[in-house]
Amino acid sequence: MAPIPTKVKLAGANNTLTIQWSDGHTSAYPYHFLRDRCPCATCEGSGRPSQKPTNPFPMLSQKPLRPDRAELVGRYALQIFWNDGHSAGIYAFDYLRSLCPCPECDAQRLAKSD
Ligand SMILES: [Zn+2]
Ligand SMILES: [Zn+2]
């Protein structure tokens, strides 16, 4: 069975969102890392004209980016509500797990891609 999150901590050390998995693994995702990988149509479809005017300097916007809350979507995904109002990104568990930036998972990915 694929691992599922047993615990989600929005505010971890060093601006990370921390997920504890059912197989005992822990993943710590820096906020910007997660947001950069937002799977929603708006973020994915760069190059497509968007209805809303976008901030040309997102890194210079008033508030530092962080997730306000996260909600489980069914039994397969996590929806993250960012403090800038963006909440369209639904991160499937297997997608989240495949993003895990820890050295252990990094090594596994390297082994697989070879
Ligand atoms: Zn998005
Ligand atoms: Zn990992």
C-alpha cells in the first residue's frame, strides 16, 4: 500500500511544511519549493494568458509566503491554502511523496532514473 500522511505540520523549522508518513518517513518541504510545484492549472499553465493581473515581482510581495492551512481531499490528496489566497493546488499523496527533498529520497530517485 502506498504511504499516506499521518501528520501534517504547517509550520516546521526553517519555513517548512512537514509530513509524517504511514511508513515512518518524514518529509520537510520548504514553502517556496512546494508552491513552485503547485499542480493547479493556473500554476502549471505558464505561458497561458491568465484572467487576473499577476504580480511581476512575487518574491517582493508584502507578506512572506506560507500556507495558512491544509485540508485532506478524500483519501488521496492534500489541498494547501496559501496566505496569498491561492488554494487551487491539490497535491496528491503520491505526488507529494515523489517531491520529498530529503537525501534518502533523492538517492532513490537517482537510482530509478538511471
Ligand atoms: Zn497553483
Ligand atoms: Zn524523503
